[in-house]
Amino acid sequence: MIGHLHGRLTSKLPPQLVVDVNGVGYEVEAPMSTCFALPEQGADVQLLTHLVVREDQHTLYGFATEAERQLFRGLLKVNRVGAKLALGILSGTSVAGFIRCVQEEDKTALAKLPGVGAKTAERLIIDMRDKVDEQGNGATIATMPDSPGGASSAARTEAFNALISLGYKPAEARRMLDEAPTEATGTEDILRSVLQSAAPAGGQSR
């Protein structure tokens, strides 16, 4: 098992990252909260990781905080919740926001997360109730940067592809991008804006 990576960030196309560790490039998938907290491409980074092994592929997932990794691992134990859906949940709300939704049995808010829906929201509340009580309020939330101005079409395209990768349907992703503030610029700034708008009340990363 690979527990963490410490190296140079050579590629950052959310939710996909590449971290160079002593000449070996590790492909990593990460939630948006982690992507937003990362430095610019070329800088040194350290990520906590979780390796998912299947017959046809090995996928490495990276996290900025232990709270994110713990929640990801807890979600993987829920029936019919795979790694892609778990990543989408972590990208659609903060750890603290998810804990609040489960503790308050807020099925409506959970159902709005990418790929969840009403039935999965009920299952998350039932299966995750004890796990989130263990995590409590000690969750650490990744800090997001401020938004500059002037989004390019290339950045919007990358943001659209990232939303699709997280489980949003194309029509929903387009609507979210259309409603993004005009002052947002760059892929990460656009994603930050649309995901904050879509997050359950009280569940936005700060």
C-alpha cells in the first residue's frame, strides 16, 4: 500500500494530477478540495494516498488532509458506492458539510451531490452515521484561493470535463458553468465557484 507521496507536481488537470517522485511520475486522482489547496505546477507537494486495486487497473487517490482520506475510505465501504462516486461526494461538499448532512439526516442536500440521488442519500445516512460520529468535528477543511477575473474558453472546457469526471451529467455541468460568476478565471477558479454554489448549505469548503 502507498501511504503518501512527496514530490514535484508536474501536471494538474483536476481531478487528475501527476506527482514526480525521484523520476517516477505517479498519476493521482483527487477531490476538488485537495486540487484547490495545491500549489502551482512545478512546486513540491505531499499527498496522503489510498490505492484502489482492481483486475484491470490500479488507481491512486490523493488527499490534502487525513479527514478527507478517512471519509473517502468510509464511503468505499458503503454498498454500491465506488471510488468515482466517493470522489464526487468529496468534491461536492466539505468533510464537515457531509458530516452535518448525515448527522441531521438531510437527504435532500445529499441527493444534490454528483451521482448520489435519493436512494443513495438514504443509504449514506444509514451506513455512515456511526462513521461520521467517530470523525466528529475534528475535520480539517482545505483552504481555497481567491478568484481573479476573466475565464477563457479552454478553462471552461477543462472545468466541464472535470465536472463530467465527477459524475455530473453534461446538461447539469453546462448549467452550472453558465451560472458561474463572470469574474472567475482558470479551471480551478471556475470549479471552485460552481461547486461552492452546488454544495449543501453549510457544506462549502472555506
